[in-house]
Amino acid sequence: MTTWVPDVLGDGYEQTTIALGDDPDGEGTVEATLVRYQPSGTDSARRAVIYVHGYTDYFFQQHLAEHFAAKGFAFYALDLRKCGRSLREGQTPHFVTDLGMYDAELTEALALVREDTGGGSVLLTAHSTGGLILPLWLDRLNRRSGGTAAQGIDGVVLNSPWFDLQGPPAIRSVGTTAIDVIGRVKAKTPVPGTGLDTYGVSLAASEQGEWEYNLDWKPLAGFPVTFGWIRAIRHGHATLHRGLDIGVPSLILRSKVTHFSRKYSSQTDAADAVLDVRQIARWAGCLGDRTTIVPIEGARHDVFLSKETPRRQAFDEMNEWIDWLYRSAHIDRESGQNHSEIGTIR
């Protein structure tokens, strides 16, 4: 029986620990944390959503949970191993040398949610690095199951997914070769030149933003990026670029423009300050199945942490897509089959 205890987010939020055993990367015992939102006085939901965060991130977006709950979803969020609530003393934040390691907590979280909701269907959503991790996991599930793993998963919402390495082309060619070599022999060595606080300053209520969160779990300048971790990311990118089959329709929300800067300005608040949005657009077709891409004017890297107007547009776009998802013929409740075949780009 799963034990749920009060979560740091307060009323209506609970968490449970997912034990994962010994860390393959040698940093002791690892755990993940599943958070659920159950506001008092609500009936059991017919559907559930699971949210997966990005790098230097964890789940704190209460307005996202409340939005899904208002639409009739049971809301769950997963803090991956060594991230946020799951970070333990002596561990390197977010450090893994293979993104496939996350399969363990993703699979267990899905099982726990299905158990908790009586086997209802699930919508998956993820941000940034989570938007790379989640499709890779779904693709592996599908390949191992002969294409049946998507049963019970209705669709995927990706919020500014990390589909390629930003920066000059040389970083994605010669630079990636260097990352591969160094990442094998000096996995925990920090990559030089990372650690800007521009995006963090735009978000945090203690700086120029409006969002309250734990700066120990999500520091303004981010956690150091290590060669071993970025090597795992580049391997994930390469797999994505060869083409995936995630087995379900996807919605991709992103900012309309990118603005990289070493210092905060008002432009930071109206653009993706972390990823190159052109790369998101370029590689979105690699997910397989039906893909809908919606650029949001004035959105930040996390579109749901944008200023009010683009944030409202992002929610409206997601609502419209979810309404389509559950009224369209691609989910046949009688046969349990997925009939989606058409790819769309907006």
C-alpha cells in the first residue's frame, strides 16, 4: 500500500517516495518523489496527468496543478532522482550518465498513478529536459512492447522540450565529439561557461519575477552542468534525431523567439532565454504520431511561467488541444485502439 505524506506545497498536496535502490552512477541510494494534488471536496477524477520537470527544476507550479484539477484531472508530478525533493546529501544534483536510468521512476510513477486512480487513462506532460526524457522513455516502452505501451496513455504535452544543443553549429559537431570523450573519463567535471542567472532572475519573486520557489532546489544560476550529464543528453538527442515512435499524439508549446543574454532585461521576459526555439521546431517531427506545434508570442522558456497574457494563451491552447484529444476519433474507448495517423504543424 502506498503511503502519502504532506508535501511542502501545503494544503491539498501530498507526496510519496519511490525507492530506486543503488545508484548506477555510484552516489549511494537513489529515490524519486511523486507529488499529488487532491483538493478537498473534489470527486475522484476519471483521468490523470503526470508532470515531469526540467534541469535545475522541480515541481512547484501550483497554478498548473490547479488548472488540471479544474478540468477534471487528478494531478501528479514527479521529481526525478537527485532533483528537488529527491536530492540526497552527497549526491550531484540531476547527475545521470544515461537518460535511460529514468525509466525506473517513470514506469513506477505511471503504475502508482494508475493504482491511485483505479486504472484511469493518463496524459503526460513535461518541460525542457523532461521533454526529452519523456519521449525517449515512451519510445523504448513502445519498442519493447511491440507498439502496445501507449494503451492507457492518451497523449503528451511538451513545454519547450530540449530537442538539440543550443549555440554555434560547431558545438553540435566537434563540440559533441569532445563532450563524448571527456564525459566518459571525467563525468563529474563541470562544463566551462555554464551558470548564467539571466533566466532565474526573470522568474524568481526575490529578483525580477513573480514566482516563489526553493532556491536550494532551483538556484538562480542553475546547477553546474557536468560533462557526463551533457554526454547523456547528447546521446538522447541523437536517438531523437533518428526518429521515435511515442505512440500517442503530442502538443508542443514553445516561445516564438529566443533571446540569449548574459544579463537580465525586459526582453528576457518575452522570449526563451534557455533554448533555441528553431531547434524545437526543426526536430518536433521526430516524435512520430500526430504532432501539433504552437508558438506562443511573448512566452518564456517555461511557457506556463510566462507573463500573464502569454501564459493565458498557453493555457488556452492546451485546453483546446485537450478538448480535441478527448472528443476526437483517435481514442476509441470501445476498442482501446489509437487511430491517429495525421501529422500537423501549426
